[in-house]
Amino acid sequence: MSRGQLTVIKVGGALLGRPEDLSAVVAALVARRRRGDRLVVVVSAAKGVTDDLQRTGQQALDPRSGGELARAFVADLRQRHEALVAGLADADDVSFALTRHLDGIERLLTGIRLTGELTDRTHDLLLAHGERLSAPLVAAAIRAAGADARAVSSEEAGLVAVGPYRVGACDVAASRPGLSRLDHELHDRVLVLTGFYGTNADGDVVLFGRGGTDYSASVVAAGLGADGLELWKAVDGFMSADPRWVPGARRVPELSFEEACELGYYGARILHPRCLLPLRGLPLSVSVRSVENPDGPGTRIVEQVANGRHRVAALVHREGVAVVRVRAMGMVNRPGAVAGVLAAVGAAGIDVDTIVSSMTTLSFTVVEGDVVATRRTLRLLAEEEGALIEGFDLFADSALLGVVGEGVAQDAGIAATMLEGLARLGVDVELISHGPEDVGLSCAVPRRKLRDALEGLHRAFFEVGAAQPS
Ligand code: ASP
Ligand code: MG
């Protein structure tokens, strides 16, 4: 049909929840297609399906679960997927596409029950079925809306996965030949590709980590040499803060790769943490847009923001963290002391986040769910012979608040505005740390003060008379 520009569009699971959501996505895709774009759409599983696959896989491990679990689950999945496309696609077409993958899910669940084993390999294969179900539905809905479309699996597209199960990566160079075989077809039809996984040298499915469809889309854009990558979301790009917390939050017009990654680190789960890696040095445009306004500007993601000025791009936060402050005299002068504490915590299976150390203290954050294990581990450390540590304080109900922007960690003015602002609001700061690459400055505050802190700092950095740095 056309030789228009080649655009890769990622459609997230939140946009595949209700028929009206899917219908909005399809209308926007068809409009793009009519304008002449060549389109590859990379889709996530329908809303909630990946979580349900994961949970049901766990339940199937219980030998008492019985065959009914798998049958009921598969019947429910069929019903949900059929409901999603009801009236939007040909019912026989859809039912046919679903059956094959639903049978696959039932067999896997039965296998898990009979063997009492859920290996990482089976886990990945099971979870990939969410995307295997959604891609043919989206393709069928596009066809029903009047544009030709075909679903393509990651296997067919030749996405080569490397690395561990669950959080593998994609070898872009090795994937290029498979992708380029699809290239010519894009003149004739929209291709709808399964996100989230690739296959490794053994032919096994390997997931790219939760939220991995962003990463798949970016790999496909890099591998095909696309002109643009658009990540379609239910929101209008990145916001200067979470609008549920800060009503005055506004769209951020432009973010650098580093800023976007730093935002993702806080669990602003808007981009997969590795999503931008395959795009470094490539001339394509990257943006996050809302499906309601896909031709609007959204947020542009660029390698370098204009003339590298220091600026605050956004505030982020993460709830459900605990701050641990370990006391040990002369910590820094005792070789291995910091490492010893972190090793003990790591051996207990506790993930340590932000870490800050001084002469006499080592502070770090852990997730709320690890508080009990952390307390137990540190108590043992403090009690053992020749103990590494003297004691510790644990602030259980905390939140991380981050100021993200190029150069914020270098700019004393920004730290000053943050700390003065928090002091004025009577918010105790439990820990301060500089993020990597100078793009992040974060602190831990009591959870009950989080709303005040966010609103106050948003005013200081973004609203009237805001103190933007030089
Ligand atoms: N469906 C997968 C997940 O929920 C991948 C994605 O949504 O990007 O993690
Ligand atoms: Mg998903």
C-alpha cells in the first residue's frame, strides 16, 4: 500500500482491558495506517492476564489443586478474551485463534500439577501465553475495522533471547535477519507482534522481565531501523508528579534517556528499565503518548536534552519502603565492614536499594515486605561475637521521594530547595542519596508526610515563582 514512515507502536495491557479501550486503540491504529504509516504494533497481554497466569501456575503446584483448576482458568481466560473483542472482531476467527493457545495453557498447568514442579523455563513459557492470546485478537480487531493485519509471534519474528529466564535480554544483531524478513510485508498490512519474550538458542521462551513489552518494542524498532517508536499508554506521557498525589502535575514535554530510566527506577512503571538501551545512538524518535491523543506531543524521549541544562524534570515517589540505619563506630575504617553487613543481608534474600554510608552509619532502604527478615538478620549480626555492628534503627513506614532531572545531583541549589522545602513542611528526612549520572536526588521521608512533601516540592519546583536551577 504505502512507503510511509515506519513506526513501531507499543500497546500496553492497560489498553487491553475493556472493549471500549481496545476499540479506541484500533481506531487510532487504523487512522495512522490510512495516513500511510507502515506499522508494527507490539502488544502486551490483556490487562491482568500475566498476573493471573503467574498465580495459577503457582496454584497448580499444589497436588490437591486437581484438573478443575486448569479447566476453570482456561474457560475464564476464553471468556475474558472473547468479551474484550465482542463486536470488534469476527467471533469464529477469534475463537479459532484462542483455542490453540488455551489448550497450550491447560497442558502446561496439568504438567505442573502432575510433576509438582514449576521450573523457570516452564514459568516463562506459561507467562508468554498472555501475549500469544492478545496479539491475534488485536490483529482480528484491526482487520474488522478495515485495515489488513496479521499477528506475528516473537518466534516468527526471530527475536533471539539471551541470558537468564524471567529477565533475559534480546540480541538485536542476531534478531535483525528475522525482523528484516517481515519488512516487505509492512507495505501491505499492519503486523501485530507478541511482546514480552524471545526464544533462546535452545528454542526456549525467555521473558524480558515484567513490563518487557516496552523492551520488545524498542528491540523491534532498532532491528527494523524504524523512523519512530511510540509507547502508547493510558496516560498522556510522563507527568511532573503522580497526578493522584499532586493535582497540579503537568505533562513533561521532553525527557532524556537517563531521566526516563531514573523515573522507572522509582517504580514509575511507565517504561521498562532496559527499554532505551537498544536505541542508543539511533536516529529514531521515541515518545510516550496517550491512546486518546496519539497525534499529540506526549513526552519525547531524547538521548540528550537541549543544551544539557540543569533542570528538574519530575518528582517521583515510591511507597512501601523501610529505611535501615546501621550503627558501627569507625565503619569506614574497618575494611570489609560495610561489605559484611550487606553480604549478611543479601544472604538472607533481602534486596537492598539506595545505600548511603558515613563514618559511623550505613543507611539503606529495603521493601516493606523484607522488614521482618531485615530486623532478624541485623539483630543476629549485632549479637554475634566481635560484632560488626553496634545496633540499628529501622523506620518501617517510609517512602522514597526523588527529584529527577539532568544535573540535579550536582546542583547545590536544587538540594537546598528540596531540604529547605521539606524542613519548612516539618518533614523529617531519613536518608538522602544522589542517583547515578547526576539525574537523581532522592530522600526517604515518613510515609504519612509524603503527600505534603510532594505537593510542597511540586510547588517549589514547578509552580508559581518556581526555583528552576541555572
Ligand atoms: N504482559 C507482561 C507483563 O505484564 C509484559 C508487559 O506488559 O509489558 O509484565
Ligand atoms: Mg502486562
